Amino acid sequence: MLVGSERKLENCNDVLCCVKVSVDIIGVEFTIVDYKSIYGTQIQIGGVFKRFKMNKSPIAPNTVKRKKLDDALSYFTEAREPIKVRGNLHLQLCLDSLENISTTKGLQPEHILELIDVIGTCKHAESISARMIKFLIPATFVPEKAIVKTISYLCTNKPSTNMQGLPSKCLLLRWILVIYDYIDTKDDIHKLYGLIFFFLDNQTMMPYVCHLLFLLTRKEDVRMFRVRKLLNLQNRVGAQPYLIGLLSIYKLYYPNLVSMVLPKNKKLFFPSKDGKWKIVVEKVQLSRVNQNTLDTTVASERLQLADSSQIRGAPRSKRRKIDPVPIVHSNASSNIGNPGKDTVEAMLYKNKPFVQVSDLKALMQRPDYIEPPSQIGAVLRNELLQHYMSYSFDAVTVTRFSYWLQAILYEEILDRTVTVEDKERIDGLLTRVVSFSKFLQEGIPAVDQFLARFLHRWNGEDFRVHIFRLISYHRICSFQRLHDNILEPLRKLYFCSSVYFKCQVIHCLTALLRNLAAFEWPRVQESNKADEVDGQTPSILSSLFHEETEEFEGVVTLLELVRYISDMCVLGQQMDDSHNLLIHINLNFMELVASLFSQYNIPVVPFPVKDIFMRPFLLENAMGPARVCSIITMYKNSLELQKRQTIGTEYDEVINKKAIIRKCNDLILDVSDALLRNRAFTRKVDGSFFNFNPQDYSESLKVKEDVFTVYLHQAFLGFAMKFLKETQPIEQFGHPRGIKGVKETYFEFLEREHLDDIPKYNKVFIRKGNQSTTSAG
């Protein structure tokens, strides 16, 4: 049935100008507008179908979407009576238009404000309001006024009890938490802190209210009546994680007001139930950034402005780029430039917002009067904020950062299936975490807790470089905890992976051992001394993150870790047939172990499994035996230094010094006999490399005592032949055994070939005359 225009559309090959045809089909009106040419479309007119050919509209797609959005908003905002839900196809089309636009392009701030008014006044059914809340996805940022309106509407009787009470109808508060990092400012929201606090009386809203209060809490918000209220709620509903999380912040500000004992293991107090919702918001932000990509110069300038935390006006989507790390912003950020004299005097005895700190000099002038930003996650992108955090030792700031980092790692990696599109964003996040750990020169407890869960399901490929770097910064703990959380998952991957992955694992564990010896062990020593002297000022070695852990002996952890890594090295050499790269990585580990006492003042000299030296010594590459000689020399120096120094006997129970010296002497004798003294198989003692008879394996083999000498060893035959060619004429070219009489000249030749570890070893351990070998002790 044709409604409106009664024109007949017959024999139309080209309908010019703007044709508007309204067709009423079963009470629903469809409108076809603004088409220059209409072809190929079937329109029923009086029961007769006319076929037209339809060309593409000349109107831009963005214009069409904008008109659809405006029409949908008008449909909801201009309705004077509640909209009928059942059988209302127009309603369904408007909701679909809102969903399509909000989940692809996002909504502008003014559109969000309009929808908040519609939702808050509850003109329409709850099912409509619930769907519209899901569509409140920002294209750029969320105006603070929208949050204030939302909280105001929740204080009235307009939203029904179901909207406020039932778990399925707590969407308004959940929406605030989802888009919290996209709110332009939060000063006015904080003024409503007391109002939000009274929402705790609603038990179903309580988890979300606690989370929002946790994000907004400042020192002045902690009052005794609020602490009593939270403790009474805890007695009524039990020790819920969200109540403990809010009380933990209160206790950090005023320990004397909160007497409860907080759990040692910090859980995720506020697990998110809206992960998919957040993913949609992130995709909208990312798609907008990609569509509005500028040239390289402009993009770098904007990124620099964002990192300096001096600008608020640029769209948040362009400042956030593709990572979830926020930037510092507040109302004060609009005052760009140097503050005037009156402003400086006014802030002399007031807290100064961090956003107004321009450089490190300004930071150090009055660090105690600087108010840290609410976007504490910005510490990962702002170097000035990192300096403030590491200098101030503010427990509240540190705890807020730890909770934020724990939550963001769980949400981005653990609680979602990581897609190809997510990897670039997560890679940027982990890069910033690694950089911050390197800046602090210590591990972050929240990262250690994340690794403890992530490694057990890690495939060994995703974010491999960053994961290994984070493992190397792991904090010192008991060996059992380190084994369960880190070593065991790596071991499972180690023995079923390629030789290159094995090399990365050993390199990572070597870096972990170095970090524990260089930074974590001194912190343990300092912490033990600080416990004896109360009120001691934290030094440069003090840990920024105070974590209560079980009692353990740091030396035992180091010794067990050395044994564990050396066992992995030996098995890896057997599995991959002494691969040169793996041998090189293993020797790096042994060099570190040999220098723990001399370089890092570890009070013991750990000795790895002796088998770890055998394959490198028998390697076909001269790098193996030469570096073995170097490591043995390092061990001798460390043991002699330990013997000369007066060290207490407190660690004698965990390590047997005499046994270490005996193992080292056995290794010295084996290497010296085989490499320099021409009697590899004459020393028949337990533990010797060559405590076997070659004829037991084959009767045709002849025992050659000099087969592993420095001129007959398979790794040195090439050098021996080159030496003979340089020192003898061709007609008198002899056997390499002739080098035995000119060893000193041969050693000079090896030094020229950059194998000076062998001559050094000879000078240290071989005495002239009786050709006896010195020992380490």
C-alpha cells in the first residue's frame, strides 16, 4: 500500500532528484530517502511489483550513520510516553542502530549525556535501559558530568529497585568502573564520596561500590565512622574480598584506625565481571586511533605531549594509543605554563597536584607536598612519576600501583583469550613493566604473582622476550616457592623444546641468579639489620614494595638454585649432543657462579655439579676447554680470598667448605693431568673424569696418556698444525707431539690466537721443575 505520494513509478530507468516513498507493511513504516537513482529494488504498489535498479548512494557512510544515530537518539529522548516493547519493530531498529554505531565508532560525549538522561529518568522499560547502558561506549572520553548525573539519578527513586538492587541491574555502577580510565576529570566525582559511601547498605551493589570507593579514596576520606561501618558490614556479610580491599587502603592511610589483620597474600580484591565489555571499549578506542592516524611528525608530537602529562584537551583515544596504561590528568592540567607568584604562594602549604610538576628539580623542592595522581598506572609511562614513587616510599601510592598492575595483568592476559589484535597492546604493556622493573632494579610482587599463574599455562611462545625479562627480576624467596612458581613450569618447557629455547631458559635463569646476588641479597641483609634497629631510615637498597613472606634463608635459596640450574645444563648438553651455543650459555652460568663470592660478597662459594665441566672440556671447539680453565682459575681465586677473610661460621651448616675445596682440587688435577701433564688416565680415584680404562670398551684401543694434551686435544689440533707450519719448513714438518719440547713458544702462539686462558692456567697451577700441580686449598 502506497502512503504519502500517489505518484506511479512506471518505466523508470532513472528517477532523479530526491524520491521519498513510504510503504506501510503490517503497521510498520519504512522510508527510502535521498537516492539519486533507484534501480533493482522491488516495491509493492497496489499488489503489483515494480523492479528498479538501485545505484550506490552518493551520501557518505559517516553521514548516513550520523543520521541514524540522531534519529535513534531522538526516538528515545522525544518520547513523551513509555515506549511499547512487544512487537515494536521501530524500537528494535533504533536499538540495533545504537548498538552498531557504539560498538564500532563509539559515542561522543554529548550523546552519552543524552542517553544518561534517558536511562536515569526511567521513561522506558528496564530492558530498554539495560541495553542502552551497554551502548555507552565512548569514542573519545566520558565527561565527568555524565558520571555525576549517573550518581545523582541513583540517589533518586526514579530508577526502580530492580535497577539498583538486582545483580543484572547494577549496570550503571559497572559501567562507571568499565570506563573509569576514560573519564576526563574526577574532582567533582570525588566530592560525592560520602554520597557513594551510603550505597554500601545495598548488598548487591556493595562489590561495585567498594571498587569505586577504592579508586576514589584519598587520605581525607578515611574517617572513624566509615571504618566502623565497613567493619560492621564485614561482621554481617563475612570477610568479602571487596571489603578487605577497601579496608586495606584505609589501613594504609591510618593504621591506628583499622585493627584488623589483612591477608599476607594479596588477592585480586575486585575481579572484573565485564571483561568482554572492556574489550569492546578497547577495540573502539583502537579503531578510532587507526582511522585518525596522522603523519609521523604530528603523531610523535602528540605522544610527547601525552607522556609529559601536560595536556588534557587532546582526545584520550589518541593519547592512550594501543596500551591500557593511562596518563596523568586533572583539572589543574589546563593551566599550562609556569604558575604565577600568587599561585605558588597559595600552594606553599597545600598539596600540589603532580600534574603541575614540570621537571625533576621542581619535584625535589617539596616532594612531601605533592599529591600523586589518581591514575597511578601512569607511573609506567611517566619517568618523572617513577622518580617520585621511588623517592617518596609512599605506602599508599605503592599499594595502589600494585593493585592496579595486578588487576590489569589479570584482565589483559589471564582472564581473556589473547587474540592477534591484543598482542600488540599487551606487548606494549609488558615492555613498560620490564622498563619500570629495570628502573627500580627490583622485582614487583604483583608481577611475581602474575608469573606464578601464567607460567603454568604458558606455551613458551607468547611474549617470550618479556616473560624471560620479568622472570630475571623475580624477588628472592624460599627455594620451594621459587621452584613451584617459576622453575618447574620452565623445566617442563625446557625438556620438550629446541636447543635455542634451552639457551634462552638458561640465560634467563643466569640473569635471575645475578639479580638475586647483586640486588636481592643485599636487601635481605639490610632488612635483617633494620629489624634490629627500629626507625632506621630506608637506604638506596631498601625495597619499594614491602611484602610479608614466610621466613627463609637467602643463602639456601642461592645454593639450591645453582644446583638446579647446573642439573638442567648437564641434561641439556646430553639431549642436544653438546651444541656449541648451549655450551657457551652454560659456561656463562658457571662463570657467574665462580664469581659470586668475589664480585657480589655472597658468603659462600657454591660449586655446581662436576659433570657440567666434562662436555665443554671435551668439546671440538677450543672455546670449551679454554673457558673451563678460566673458570677453574676464578674458583681458585675465590676460595683463596674466602680463606684469607674472617667470615663467621653461621653458614657452615648449609655448605661444607672442605667438600667444596676437595671437589675443586679434583677438577684442577683432572684438567692439569689431561691438558698439561700428559697423564690423563693415570689418576684412578672416584669422581675423576678419566677414571675408566678405554680397553674395557674396545680391546683394540690403545691407552694414550697424552691424547687430551694442549697440542693433541681435538679442539687444539688445528692450532697445533698452524703452529708447526709457521715454525717449521715443509720438508721437516713433524708430529704435533714435537710441541712438547717448545711449550713456552706454543703458549705465546695461543695468546696471539686469543686463547690466553690456557697460558694463564699453566702459570697458576703448573710449577716448573717437578711438574707438580698446585691446589686451591
